[in-house]
Amino acid sequence: MNEITKKNLENVSENLTKSYLENLAFRALMQFNPFTAIIDLSISSKYSEILISRNTKFFTELQSGDIEYSHDVIESNDFLHCFFISYNAAMRAKKDEKISMFAKILKRESKNHNIDTDEFEEVTQIIEDISYREFLILSKIYDLEKQNPLGEEPEDNDFIRSLRFWTLLENYMSETLNIPIVEQEAILVRLARTGLYITFRGLYMTDTAGIGKTTKLFERIIYILNQ
């Protein structure tokens, strides 16, 4: 790394850190921040820039809104445990939207006096295990389900309800997400691995071409992200 690049990265690091140290509570948290190890001669400047960008997005989202981070919260073992999990997940995420998700989950936990570390670990892991494109597909199905409640037709059920909007989903996947129709069934079937989606295969007929529904677990994750 040449001296100019090194100096630029040091300046970015210094300015970024100062902006967060203005918050006294975050000053305590920054003591535990692995970001201090980013500026290292042993790694490339490009990789440093990527980590700086992700770090910025994570802490910007964490400080958004009207949440107060008290020293008692930040210095608690449960919060620090959750912080390390969410921060490390954010540093591995490419999409800004996923980085924001990890920060939102942590931000929600900061409101709780009794942090459920098991649920936090599970939810964080689930989000890390799916791509952002998969999250968008699940969110679209969930929204269409809410727009088409059960009971609108005689002998209505989950499968019949899905048939009412499935063409809209196929169009969304092909036009917005650039997923060809011929690949959509495989992607939908694969989503079943997450526990966030279940196909109707074997429930209503032999082959439902990947058609299914979101689960209560996905509804729970949406609730957590929107709090």
C-alpha cells in the first residue's frame, strides 16, 4: 500500500470514528469495535474501503431513529454478545439492505431489558443464510398473501388463494428480479430450506410447481425488522 493510499484510509477511519464518538454511549461501544483493525498494511486498500463502507452503513442505521443507548445497555454482556454477532454478519454482507437488517435487529434488542439471545442468534443466522434476492421474493409473496386474505371464495384454502396472485409473483420475479420463468420453480423449492417458506407439494396435488406460502417464522422476522 503506498503512503498516499494509507494516509487517505487513515483519514477516513479517523473522521468516521470521530462522528460516532460524539455519542457518549457509542464511545464505550467503539472500544469493542473490530473496525480498529481494518487499517492494516497486510490487507489491500480495496478490501479496507469495502469494510469501511460496510462499517459506516451499519453504525449509521444503528444510530438512526430516537433510540438512546445507555451505558448500562451497551456494557451488558447480552448486548455485547448480540453486537458482535450482528456486526460480524454485517461485515460479511455485500448488500447495504442486509447490513441495515442486522443493525435493525440489534437496535430492536437495545430496547429490551431482557434480551432473548437465542432468538437473536436464530434470526440473525436465518437472514445471513438467505440472499437479499430471496428475501425480496419472500416479502413479495407475504405482501400478496396479505392483499388476498383467505375466505374470499367458497372452499377457499392456501393453495387456491396463492393461485389468485401467482401470475403477479411470476411477473415480479422475471421483470424486477430478472429471474427467467424456467428457473423460478427451482428457486422457490430451494426457499423451503429456510423455514420461511413451504411448498404445497403433496398437500393439495402431486406437483404444484413450487407454489407455496410464507410461514409464521417469516412473519415474525418481518415484525422484528419493522419494530
